[in-house]
Amino acid sequence: MKLPQKPPKVGDILSTAFENKGPIHANKVFLEHPGPAPGGKYLHWDKLRYHEPPKGLSPEEWWAGIKLSRQSLYRELPFTDTDGKHFQYAPIDLIYEQLHEIDVNAGGAFQAGAALNSAGIKDALYMKSLLEEAITSSQLEGAATTRMVAKDMLMSGRSPRNHGEQMIQNNYHAMAFIREMGQTPISKEIIFELQSILTSGTLEDPADQGHFRRPGDPVKVIDNIDFKVLHDPPGAEELEERVQLLCDFGNSVKIKPFIHPVLKAIILHFQLAYDHPFVDGNGRTARALFYWAMAKNNYWLCEYLSISSILRKASAKYGRAFLYTETDDNDLTYFILYHLRVIRQAIDQLHQNLEKESQKLRRAENLLRDSKTVHDLNNRQLAILEHALRHPHQRYTFKSHQRANKLSYQTARTDLLGLAQLKLLDTSRQGRAFVFISPNDLHKRIKRL
């Protein structure tokens, strides 16, 4: 990834304007600010320099006016970079517009009247997001396993066969761990536990699991193409204090001025990734910490979102959001705006998935509406039949059904045996375990009912 060009200094731009175009023009640049986000876009200099500036201004002078607008808004955060300079952000309208959308769509209001009230759909979507996040978060960090193979591993419960599969299984366990944490205050020990879960069985030295990196550990972020250093994190001797500050920030409810909970979650994501406290697993731990912070602040819908699936589609933009912040006065606004867009895209994807799951259930119900047995089938059984109709020869087991719907073993067993007794699924044995198979003529079997 190419490093973005650092912005020119405002003072240098104004001095040049004064010397070359006179005090009147320089004063115009200083006083007539175009706002922090002209055209509704909060652009870094690396992009702005290719846009046409307002008439009478050079690209540099246009940048100076924009930067002055931003500087008047900056709010300082308690976190600092490796030079001791504070991170900051500009609380602009673009941020609060998107926060409002997230508040409406990711909080309690969405639940009323939504199909998520159906336990079958709710569990199916939760498992879908859990699988997707486990797979794509690991793929972001280099896991090469395909989605189909990874899903088969997680649903069947088999042991991982390689490094990539181990990463994905670890992510799966970490997301489940976050759900169990609930309202538990964040602590260094919990962050260690998260990193330990995420890196289990994947590190060259298992001793690097569950504790800070040591002085001399190689943790620089390097570009894979030209091997340039993209990020050189703080020294290991600073980590104890830095992570404690991060925990205090995440747990505090009385920060002044007020910081919106979603912003806090995003800032935690950025700061843990910036501090890079571990030899490995920093990105995955940072994203897991974001999920914890959202859940802790009652954004319950985040259990059904996969942020990493959106990040993976444009992973270069994810990396640039970090670099834009680091190369422009530690302005976290770039990362915040990027992350807010990702959350909204994930919510949109959830709505699409919700509609698909609702349609699946309706199709299964319609297909079975003339059957006298339809009233004896639960939503989970209907969903299995609908899936089986689209996937002849699909194999189901007690364990896979139990995992997919978070059921007790006995409930999963009752569901599948019930369908087998109606001859809607064929049965076989794999060792000592029952296997249930979708028959080619399932349509005809349903009609015969």
C-alpha cells in the first residue's frame, strides 16, 4: 500500500500566498474558510490535490482554508502517538448524521415489528453473522481457507486442518466469548484473554499468547509489495500505561465533553490497532474490542452484523483510513467516517439477510400449506426443509443443527428425527453418528403429505 502524501503546513501556505500574491489574498485564504468537508466529503490532502479548487485559489490555498475550518472544531482525545501528540477528531455534521442512522437501526427501535422477533430467524441470522465475522476477520489477516470449507469445519465441529482454519475457529470462539462478557468492564486481563483465544495454536512461539509484546519483538506494519514501513507502534515499555488508559476510556461514562458510544467503540478499535500491543492478533483483537464496546452500550443488533465482511471487500480503504489519520495531525475523523460507513453497510446487509430469511420461511410454509402436518412442524424444521429443497444431497447432523440454531442436543435430535419419520429426510450412518440427507424428490414427498 502506498503511503499517502503528507499535507502541506498551513503556515507555509499562508506565507507563500502573502509573499507571492500579497496580504489581501493571504487574508482572504485565512478568513474565507470553505468548511471542513466541501461537497460533503472529508478528503485527505492526498485526494484533495487532484480536485479542482474554487476559482482564484491554488489547491494548497484551498487545503489551507479547509484545514483552518477543521482546526477550529478539533476535540482532543486522551491518546497520544509515538511523539506524544494527542489524537483528535472534528465533530462535523457528517458524523452525527450517520450516528443518528445507526441509533435508529442498531438499537431497540429496530426490534419492534421486525421479523427478528421470530426465534428461528433470529437464531439463523445470529449464526450467519457469527460465521461470517469469524471467517472474514481471519481472511483479512491472511487466512486462505475458503468460506465453504470454513463453514463446514465450524458447523461440523471437526478440528482445524491448517493455520487458516485454526485462525477462523479462534475467531468464532472469540465472538462467542464477547457475547458472554455482556456488561463486564473492559480490562487488561480481558484484552489478554481475547488475544489468547484469537491466536491459540497459530503463533510461532506459544509464549507470545496472552501478554504484551516485549522490547525487541518485530511488530512493525510492513507493506507486502514494496516492504516500506507503514506503521511503527509505540515501544513495549509504554504498553502497560497505554492499555490501562484505553480501558479507562472504554469504561468511563462521564467523559467530558460527551463522546457518543459508537464513536467510543470506533476509537477503541483504532487505538488498540495503533498501539499494536501484541506480537500477533492485533487487528482481530481490535475488531473484537469494537464489538464488545458496541454490545456493552446496548447496540444489541451488532450481534447480527459482520463488520469484517464489509472491510474485506475494500481492505485497502481500511488501511488508508489508519494512514490518513497518522499523516494528518492525528485527525481521527478519517477513520471515524470510514468506520461509520462500514457499520451502515453492515446494517443494510443485515436488512437484506433478514428479508431473505423471511422469504425462506414463507416459501417453506407455502409449500407445506396444504399438508396436514404443517401445524406439527416448528420454524426450524420448516427452515431445514426449505434449505433441503434448494440443496439436494445436503447432509445434516444432530451436531450441525444444534450449532446452527444454538439448541440443546435433545431438541436438535427431535427436529431431525421428526423429519426423518415423515420421510422428508433420508437417514444414514457415519461411524456411530446419524446423518440426515436431503432427497432428490423432496418436492414429491412434501406433496404426498
